[in-house]
Amino acid sequence: MNKIKMLLGAALVSGLISTSAFAAKPDSPAVATIGRTDIPHALQVVGPIGIPPRFVDATVKVTFTVDENGLPHDIKLVAPTDRKLAQSLLPALAQWRFSPALQNGVPVAKRVLLPITLRADS
């Protein structure tokens, strides 16, 4: 389970960084660093239980909003859309906790698109 948490945490950081770069203004640099405060950062990652075997080692995309308190809301599986995958993955993501994005030093809600590579717990 710890291996899944570490892999999901790494995927989160890379996903948030890529999301931030995608959302950058055309005249701003699209390079993100882990120290940025304008994107949410994972503080607590909860691994999913019961991922359908066909999704092990697959990359899935989820979208959600991290609110001003670092809580995820409106979590949706973007791709692939599979009911059983959503039933195991989305409740785990709802338990994740984040440091919120900051704008001018003030916590703000931020919508993110996160690719997550699902790994088997060895």
C-alpha cells in the first residue's frame, strides 16, 4: 500500500505541474517547479482499493477542484470512463489532502487535471 501511495503522490506532483504548465498564460513561462505556490501540492495520499486488474499499469485522468482548505471536490474520472474503476479510485481521491494553491499569498480554489498511473502493490 505504501508503494501505491508513493507512486500516486509522484503522479500527483507531476500531474499538477503539467496541469499548471498547460494553464499558463501565453506570455508566461510554461515551466513549473515543485516549489511553486500557485498550484496545489499533495500532503496526504490514500491508495485505492479494488482497482480492476485491467487498469493496473494504466494511466487514468481525473479532474477535481482543490478548495481553499486543501480539500478535493467535484472529482470526476475523465479517461477512461469505467464505472468499476471510478467506484474504487474516486473515494480514495476524496480522502487526499492538499496544500491549497495560493494567489498573492491567499489560498484559492484551483481546478486540476491529474494523470495517475495505477501500479500494483508489490
